[in-house]
Amino acid sequence: MSFAELLDHVGGMGRFQIIYAILLAIPVFMMASHNLLQNFTAATSEHHCYVHININNTPYTNLTGKLAAKDLLRVSVPMDSNQQPEKCHRFVTMQWQLLDSNATVTNLTELETEPCADGWVYDKSIFTSTIITEWDLVCDSRQLKQMAQSIYMAGILAGGIIFGSLSDRFGRRSLLIWCYLQMAVTGTSTAFSPSFTAYCIFRFLTGMAFSGIVMNGVSLSVEWTPTRTRAVVGTMYGYCYTIGQFILAGVAYAIPNWRWLQLVVSLPYFICFIYSWWFAESARWLVIAGRPDEAVKQLQRVARINRKKEEGDKLNIEVLRSNMQKEIASAKSSYTFIDLVRTPVVRRISFCLCFVWFSTSFAYYGLAMDLQNFGVNIFLIQLVFGAVDFPAKFISVLTISFIGRRFTQALTLILAGLSILANIFVPQDLKTLCTILAVVGKGCLAASFNCVVLYTSELYPTVIRQTGMGLSNTMARLGSIIAPLVKMLEEYISFLPLIIYGAAPIISGIAATFLPETLNVPLPETIEEVETRPRHLRDEEQQMKILLKPTMPDPAKGAS
């Protein structure tokens, strides 16, 4: 028996696996809340300079008691091209003559202005408090908003590197328990940040914990779930994340204060930390780590919960080792990052997948973290962005299963890029059309994510699959780090970010066409299989053409 058959022997997808999958899925509902949280905690409200109004020594003193707030604003802050108060400047002296309809007003552009030296006044009708209003991240400091999101994404990248190696050494369960605690503590600490610097530090640590939860949660799920049900469980986790986007919109609408919102999405991880002590360590990892006696105990525990106690009692260390010779031998084999680029076919696969992973994540977060730019209700657009994932992922599953992985991957990326680029040519007053194009692009990128995870695991052989997935994850995180920084370029050319966000997936979609198709192809075990597979597939295609070629009558024989 293989280890997969061993799992079936102790109950397959029994009560233990169902409970395990549900408990691992609960934290996933809040994952979107942390990834997309800054759409709400860092929302930029309408603002203008705070003004100290001095009513003394002015010929218009008799008017001050009758002036409305908008009139006081009129004499202290210049108006922009849309006749809205300037966000970053005020008049050096009060321009009282602007209130006198009979006075001759000079060219407004010639009136002397200065930066907002006394702070800002914010519109609090939607959000009572955000990190923008708390630390005045506007005007000269507005780019710090994008920097904060990049720092969080950098934490996810660092967490993948650090917790990935630690989980191979200390086990998946221990690291997952720790990451739940770290997520709870650092997320809660973020809500009490005394400064923007402290906020960024805690967000970085939260990103690390996020990455550790994803990696170790997926590993435990895969290693305890029978092969035939992994796709179902994986799809369930994907839809849990999608539902989490709905939860985020609802919670953010109900809690307009960023500190309370941060607290509400972080505290549930304390509950996850408490119940995670029930989790069983991966028996596969225990055997490979040289602890087969503990692996036997875990398998017997699983068999007992699955009401297969008799089958569990028959297990011992010798049976376990004999059934896992292949896994043990594979773990002892030494493969490194160099093996991803050492041979021509695997090298081509690695380069193409780096493009695909980077651009998918890059464009996805370029759209998903810019909800305010669409000019519609931010809570509604969050719901729509979450809802589009349902049909997008469903359609991608159909095309992946019946047409092929390469077609789906290339098509979704190219369509996403075209949708983003199309927004450049849409007039700004057509908000609905801009939103529709962005939603289509986001749906295509969600489908691309859905496809590339499966595609990557099928393209790399078993001996370097984890290494290849690690490289892919790194490229995705780099894309998510750079995406907010590219947004800063709109300060120089307004449509430049859209050009970059749109061009990247189109180029990657073209690169995806150079990947081999894996539909109905067995998973490769070795690098040699990957290198020789294209030749074998071509030979098989030629043989099929010969067999299917219709037999034509010989003209000479027909004449005779």
C-alpha cells in the first residue's frame, strides 16, 4: 500500500477528515479581511486644510456672525477645477473679498497660497476614523498608504520563506498553532498602534503569520485528505476565501472606525489558536522526520475517530515503513533550486510560470486594492468584486477540465489585460462602464489563480514540485508587493498604472502558450520524465494520425 491507500485503510474521507477540513476552513473566511483590509482602514476621505479663522482687523467683521461654513471655507481655501476645496493648499491670508459680489476679484490663480500647516479637516460621513485621518497620510504623505500595503505583502513573502523551512524542521501542526497565535496577537496589536511606524511593523508580522497559516494549513489538508477528494476540499477553501470578501464588506460597513475593524477581524484567531491544539500532526511528515512511532499513534487516533479502530490497531512501525518506502526515498533525494533551470524543458516551464504567477498577483492586487478609484460605493464594489469569483472559478473549472489548462491560463490572462487596458479609453464620467471592465478583469484574474495553482503542480515533477511551488509563491508575492508601488506612478501620468497592470497579464498570457498541456496526462515523478514527455507525446500523436488516417484506394489497382 502507498500512504494514500493507508489513509483509505483508516477511514478515507471519514469524520476526522471532515472535522479537520472544517476547522482549517474557518480561518480562511477571515483571510480576505486581512489581505484587503486597507481598502477600508486606509480609505481616503474628502479633506481640506484646517483653517484658523481670525475675524479681527477685517472690514467684513459684521458678516462673520452670518457666514455659513461653506463661506468661511471659500475665503480660506482655493477651489480646484471641479469647484471643490483644494486638498493640500490654503490662502496665506483670508480672501474676504470673495464674499463681496460687488468687489472686483483678481485672478484667483495669482492669490498666494501655502501648504496645510495646521492639519486637515476630513469628511467623516462614511468612515469615522482611518489610518489616513489618524496620521494625516495625505498630500506629501499620501504615498505612505501604498507603502503600508507593500510592507504587509513583504511580510507575506518573508513568512513564506521563514515558515516554509521551519515547517519542514518542526512540523506543520506546531507552526500552524504558532501562526494562529501570531496572527491574533499582531493583528490585535495593530489596532492599538501608537504610530504609523508601529502600524507597519505589526502589519508586516501579520503578513508573515498569514503566509504561515496558508502554507501549513494547505499542507495538513493535503496530507490528511484522500487523493480523490482533494479537489473538492481545495475548491471549498477557495470559495471560503471568496465568501470572506462578502464578510469584509459587511463588517467594514458596520464598523467605520479602523481600530475597531482591525480588532474584530483579528480576535477570532485566538479561538483558532485554542482549537488548533486538537489538530493531528501530518503522519507523512512524522515518518520522513524519523518519528514513525508518533505517526502510528496519529493514524490510530484517526482510525478511532473514523470508527475503524480494528484497522488502526493492526498498524505498527514496520507496516508504516514498508508502505512509505517511496516517500522516504524521495525525501532523502537532494534537489535544489538549480534543478528548476538546469534542463531545457523544466527551465522553460519555470520561466513561463514565473511570468504567470507574478503578473496574475500583480494585476489582481492592482485592481483589488484600488476600490475607491471607481467612484462608486466602496462597500458595493467590494461585494461585486467578491461575487464575480463564483462564476469565474466555475467557468475556469469547466474549461480546465474539458478544453485544457494551457488554453484557460492564456485566455484568462489576456482577457484580464485587455479589460484593464480598455479602461484607459473610457471617459471618467462613465463610472458604470469602468466598473464593469474592472470586474471582468478581476474575475479573469481570479480564474487565472484558480488554474495556475493546479497547472503548476502538474507541470513540475514530484522530486522538485515543492521547490517549484516555492518559486511560484515567491514570484506571486513580489507581484503583490510591487502592485501598490506602481499605483504611485499616477502622480506623473494618470493612466500609466493601468498600462502596466494591463500589459503584464497580456505578456504572461502569451508566455503561457509555450507551456506543455497537462490535461489527462499523468503526474511526472522525475525530471527525466518531463524532459522526454514532449517527444513521447509527439510520437503518440503521429501514431494516432497513422491509425486514424483513412485508407485510400490504389489508382493502379483500380485501373487493373
